[in-house]
Amino acid sequence: MSNFVPESDDLRKALIFCFHLKKNAAESHRMLVEAYGDHALSEATCKRWFQRFKCNDFDVRNKERGRPPKKFKDVKLQAILDEDDTLSQKQMADMLNVAQQTISDRLKAIFKSVENGCLMN
């Protein structure tokens, strides 16, 4: 047995081959498991790819996934911090009309970027 570990796009291309041989997703999954064992795609993933192939989408690259928009700009939070850095997260959340957890998450990101030598915009 070889030490070859397939990349995701290798497995997706193998699915295209199976699709053109008129195999269904479950059969294709079994073939991948037989060939690659634990490195095979899940059956659910095979089904999702077969749905794309049925719509003539044979692009095996990952689709761009957009990040959800920020609830507010960090510059607003930075302005509040510049004005009064003694405010609690709850107070800042009330001022920006967001959840306290949002403030906590953004502060962590700001301070992490400062530690790494990056400035937040």
C-alpha cells in the first residue's frame, strides 16, 4: 500500500470520474473509502459534490465564502477607547448599540493585532 494521501481536489476529481461513469454518490463514496480509507470524503460531501456536477458545475476549487459584515467599525470602538479607556465593555456595548460579547471579540482582535505589530483600520 502506498503512502499517498490525497488532497481534497484529488478526491473531487475522482468524484467527477465516478460521475461520468454514471455512479451515484453512495457508490462513489464506497469506492473512495476502498481506495483511500480514512482519507476519503464523507458520503454527505460526495452527495453535495454530485449535486454541483448535476448542475454542470465541475469546478473543484473551494467557493469563496464571505465573512458576515461587522456590526460596527473598529474605528468607532477605537475612538471610544481613545476618549475614555476606563469604560466597561458593557458601557461601550451600550454606546455602540451592540452586544457585550461583540465588544469583547473586537477588543481581543484589536489587541491581538497590536501584539503582532499590525494596526487595525
